[in-house]
Amino acid sequence: MLYGILADIHANLEAALVVKNFLQQMGVEKILVLGDTVGYGVNPIECIELFESNGTTFIKGNHEEALLTGKYTGFNTEARISMNWTKKNVPERYLQKISSWKETMEMDDFVICHGGLNDPLYFYTNTRTKAKKMFDEFQFNYCFVGHTHFPMAFSLKKEETLPAIIAEEADGRIRLVISTEKRFILNVGSVGQPRDGNPEACCAIYDTKSRIFELHRIPYPVEVTSKKIIDAGLPSSLAARISRGL
Ligand SMILES: [Fe+2]
């Protein structure tokens, strides 16, 4: 199976469109969206519909949880303002749909969630120590996550005490073979709001046959998305950050 794996679309339709086209061109058979499809951007419904039409599997992120429950755990001012906007602009029938999204799922021989298995909606798997905690406390071969908006992978051999970090290359990509000798945590970055200094949309392709995991970066018309954010009356900082990839 050829999987397209992505996270943190954040209602950015322009980034979502280029990613979907790219995955289709690459012959991806099944798409997995690892949470935060909504929030920050102005096209939450369109982003859900864009991928839903393909039989995509959606996982719940902390922004979906905030939309459903009204609890803005860990949200800064911009996130709160944009979530208030999202609440006003997402009709009830979409909330019912979103409430059916699971927090974790097992697929083939891997697991998916938004943040990390320790606390699926909120855990930031962004340091070797936190990755270690997840490796120690949960049984899994490899796990795909998002949430940090920062593409990165961790691998752990049986005899190792601390996991190794596999960072993206200078071109913003990661390519590695998911060896059965190791365990992995693979962060697929963010489609709609990358924070690694590269504004290009990020997505991953994983081939269960070759076991090759590849992270790709795809440019999109970020100025169109920024203008929509400003025109909707959302904070200009949200428009500026997607231009810089921060
Ligand atoms: Fe996010």
C-alpha cells in the first residue's frame, strides 16, 4: 500500500490543494490526515471536503478538540481568535463528522495519532527525551505523528538508551527505510503552517512494500492564503507566519 500521510492542514486550502494533487500524481492509494485540519486558516470545511471525497482517514487533533468542546488548552491569543472564527463558520453537520474522528488508530504494522501516544492530542514529540518516553511506555513498531509542525524522525535500536534524531535535509526532505531492526517515530510536518523556516507545504509518502518513508516539500501560492486570512479579519501575524514558515 502506498500511503500519503499529512498533518496540520489548518484550513489552508491552497496548500491542501497542491498536496492532494501531488499525492495523486505519485499514485498514493490511501491518505491519512493526522489532525488539526481546522484552525488558523479560513477554509476548514473546504479542506475536510477536499480529502473526504477520497476516502481519507482523519484523526482528531487538539484544534478539532477545541472546536468540539470549547476548551482551548494551551492556545495562545491568535489560536483563540482563530478558533472563535472557526466555531462561527463550521456548521453543526461538520461537528458531528469531526466528533467521529479517532485520537489514535492502528493501520498495517504502524500507529497514527496527532501528538504522541502518551497524550494523543497534546503530546509534543520534539525531543529525544520525549521520544524515549513514548518508546518506553507504548508498544509499537513505528508511529506517524504531527502537531509540532516540524518534520523530524526518531529511531531506536533495541540496545540504545536514547533515540537518534533524523532531521530533514537542507531541501526540507527526509528519506529513510523503515528497518524492522529499529522502532521509529515519524513526524510528517505541517501542510498548512510549517514552522521549520521553510514555508512550503509538507507531506509524506510511505510505501509498505519497500518500507521507504519520504517527506516532500511543495510550494503553493502562500500570498493567496495570507490575503484570505487578513480579509477575514484574523490576526495579521497568522498571515505573516505562513509566509516565513515559522
Ligand atoms: Fe497544529
